[in-house]
Amino acid sequence: MEIPGLGTVEDDDDSYVSDPVTVPVLGDAECQFIVVGYDDDDAQEDFHAAIDAFLALDASALRAAEPSVFAYYQDVRSRLAEVGIDRVVAIAGPDDVWDHVEFGWEVTVERDWSGDRQVCLSTGSSCAWEREHGLQIVFRGGRTVTKVGPFDGHLSNASAYGRDELATSSTTAAEP
């Protein structure tokens, strides 16, 4: 089977898996794409558009998310300090945060069934300040980072917390 932007993909039960694709926004990392819900979707062209938009992004998309990623770091650091743990990496500011992130090698593509129902691309990464839960970055429509924080698999805060009023909220580091 072929999915535009990804080429030939393999069927893996309820999803499709691509061969590695170079992802410029993730520092030219080679990533497998896992496409979920594609066969049953009435608007497969939304998947194609989101994948194309994502693969066209450059580092500026991540620079725009730096303050939110830094806020996530600060939140984790603060929570650990409250329980007496102070051995968290020191990050001077938002522009230094990516030095402490190792991007993952999988990108999941699926429709967010809450809010505006856009197709989102999500990747989990390792980060120096939160080794257990890492860093999830969600690109709504493949264009804009709209959610960052610990990897929970949700594509929006509305779906993460079951609160529709959060459907339009932007990036976040902690539970509202």
C-alpha cells in the first residue's frame, strides 16, 4: 500500500508502518511513521496534507515551542524539588532546552477525535529532566506544535483530561 508522502507502507494490524523517512523538523532524524485509523477514515486526504505539512517544517516550528518545553522542564524540576530531589539537569533558558532532548524514531499519525478533529503527528522523545515519561510533541495538522509535556499518548489536552474546553488550548507542561 502507498500513502502519499511516506511511500510504501506495511500493514501492521490496525495501522501502517513506513520505512524510515528523513524528518527535517527533528534535526533530519530518520523516523518510521505509524499511521493509525487510515483505512476507516472518510477524509484520507487530511492524513496526506498533515504528513506533507510536517515533512516541510524546519527548526522554526520547534523554536516556537521552546517556552512551553522549558515550562515543562521547570514544572518537573519544581515537583522534584518539593520531594527533596535536586539532581535535575540545569537548563538556563528556553533556547537551551533542545540540547537536552533526544528525538525519538517514531512518529504517529492519527486523527484527534476531540475538538476540531484534525490529523495530528506525535512523537515521543527522551529528555534529560524526565527520564521516565520523556517528552511528547504533538503537531496539529502537521503544522504547529500544540501540545508538549510528558508522553501520555493523547493528542490534545481536551482528550487527555476529558475536558472539551481545553480543545483550543495551546502547548502545556502540566495538567490544567
